[in-house]
Amino acid sequence: MAIDVRNSLYASTPFEGPEKLLEVWFAPSAASVHSTHSPDGRVGLRKIPRRVWEDMLDIVKCKVLSVIEGDQTDAYLLSESSLFVFAHRIILKTCGTTLNLLGLPRILDIARNHASLPSVYQCFYSRKSFMFPECQPDPHREWKDEVAFLDAIFPNGAAYTVGKVNADHWLLYITTPAIIKGTTPDSSEVVPSTHVESNDAIQPFTASNHSETSLPRDYTIEILMSDLSREAREPFFFSVPPSPADGVSSDTLPSITGQTLSAALGISDIFPQHITTLDAYAFSPCGYSSNALIKWGGDAVSEVDVGEGYYTIHVTPEEGWSYASFECNVPLSAPPASSAKDIPDLRILIKRVVDIFQPRRLSLTLFISNKANSNAEEDEADSVVEAAQREFKYALTAFRPVSSSSSGSDASHEVADDYARSYRRTDKINYEFGGYNLAFASFELR
């Protein structure tokens, strides 16, 4: 999101909206983390104090604005995007010219020294192609430099470019997950997936009473939108920064304004409000960020019994480099929707998000683990990503029928409006990474 001082919809200094996304797993699931509890009952990474994460974020060059604490997740809203902390993994998502990867060595130190998690189960790093790569500091200026940085830490990583190199594309670095030896509780040692040089030797990862078949499905949908319409951008600007009302401090005003804006634009209704805890922030004079934690019942989503997920939104509204991102890890069904009446299906979710931001160009990625993070049957993997690709297309390219009551110029106007909101697909790629499948597609306004 943008935090530079600007006073119009146009500005001369570009801001890099597309985020760098670092996700580090120290265990295959929260249930497999065995460490001492903090006084409030937290385990693993969640028992680490906020001040420790803030020291790491100083390296990255961003600050904590606020935090919401869920049953399984701590969601930190940052001056440049978001940090999510689970018992067994951490997600650091930063935009602008932040130094995301430079925080990785400190993250590994923190996990080892504060949570007794000395080795990495799996690591992911991804980002959309930058708009202004020349403005990025090292090692983020070029993808090859980011890969070299990660390769110096992880001996088993692989780097991929997904999509057209001379157009919007998506970059991914992924390490091979630690391999669980044997299938019985007494032989559940896991081979560490990384070696990091330090004063203390990295210990092998072990997961007692854990088997591959108990792993939940890992699911992440990203909608990355560029060149937002003027109508969609305008609400994220303040020509005159709002003044605090009586009894409202200037420190809390950005959060109150963010909540008001979220309700006005429909962001608060992407998921039903009664299952959502939303933390939003409106930057002055422009920009917006929000994190949300979503809770559901144990049977709300087929095959998944996690009970809590997140979504996060970040908006850079300036003309010339406008951008909005939406990321969510709540597993969504394809229509017809499952019995989880509180959870939108994938098609509805995409429509809700895209209708808010009205981008001229967008790309979508669905990154989903095979069942139990093992090798699924080929037809199952194909069906998952193809179903996602169908929903991408149906959500974005279908026309609404003209009302039978419309006629003449009114009917033509309605058709034009529908046409203006429909997209054509410019790229479609399905990829298998060994344990994970990716559905990637890009669209542009007709």
C-alpha cells in the first residue's frame, strides 16, 4: 500500500504494489509442534513475543500497525502489508521496497531460539512480476538474485517462472518438504529439509505420532489486480485527511476509517460478518490494508477441519501503478456450493473481489497441496486444477443476460455495461510441483 504523501489521484513517485511473499513451515502441521506452552497456552511460533517479531521487521524495513489474535493465527497488519504467525509456520508478505528476504535468517534464528524449532519443513517464496524492478534494492532487483539468496540457505530449492515472461507472470521458489520416514509412530523421524549455518547444529525435525495421511490440505488463492478503474480507486484517497471526532484519537482514526471504508465498499461482506474478524487501516492520504480471520464449524468445508482461515487485502490506488491484491487460505468449493452456507464458493468469491476493484488486468493463482501432501492420483490433481480454471473463467468472462424489460438504448447501455465488466483470458497454466498443484490464469478487460 502507498504511504508517501500525495494530494491527488496522480503522483510522480511510483510505489511497487506487488508483494514479496515468504512462507516458512517449521513443521507439517500445528498438531505436530511439540514445545512448552507459554503462560497463555500458546505453542510454537505463537508464543514468541511481538517485540521479537518487530526486531525482525526492522531488518525488512516495515512496522507493525495492529494485530488480531485468533484461535490458531496471529494476524499482524504492517506498514507494508501483512505478517501471519501460526504455531508451525510464518507468512511474511511485504510490498514497496521492503527487504523481505533479508528477514529470513532472523526468522530462522527466532524459531530456533524462541520456539525450539531448529529446522525448516518447507519454504515458499513467490511474487508477481514487479512493475518497477529497477527501484528494488538488492537482492530483490532481479529474480536470479533472489534465487541465489535462497539457494545459499536451502540446498533443495527449485525456482519457476509461471506465465509469459514479457507480460504479467508469477515467480515461485519452493523447497522439497522434509520426508517422514516410515508409517508407524515409532519410526516418524523426519529428514531436515534445510541446513543453515549457525553456532548451534540444526537438529533433525521429528513429528511424534504423526503420519502423512493426517496432514490437512494446504490451500491458497491469490487475486492480483492491476490498473484499477478510476471509480474503484477514488475511495482510497483523502483529498483532506479526516480529523479525529470527539473522543477518537489520531492513532485510532486510520483503523476506524479503514473499517468504515471496508463496510462501504463491500469488503466486510466478502465473507459473512458473523464469522469474520476484520482489521483494516486507511493510509493518509491514500492506500488501504486489511487482514481478516474467518471461523467456521468443523463440518463447514469438505475434507477440511481447521476451523479458522484468513484473507488479506492491500491497495495501492495511484494512477499509473494502481494495484490491489487479495489472498485467502479458506478452502473454497466449486459450484454448487458445499453445505458450508457461510463460505462462498470460488466463483462467488472471485466476483465479489473483482467487482470491488474493477481491474483492467488480473492474474489468479490457486496453490493447493495434494491430499496429505503426498503424490495424488494424476486424475485427481487434474480435476482439482481444471475445476479451478473453469471457475476462474466463469467468474470473469460470462455475460449477464439482458433483462427482457429492456429495450432500445436502455438495452444497449445494459449490454455495454456487462461487456465492460467481462474479461478475456490471456494465459492458462496448470503446474505440478510434487505435492502441490497450481492453477494460474491471467485475464484482461475486453
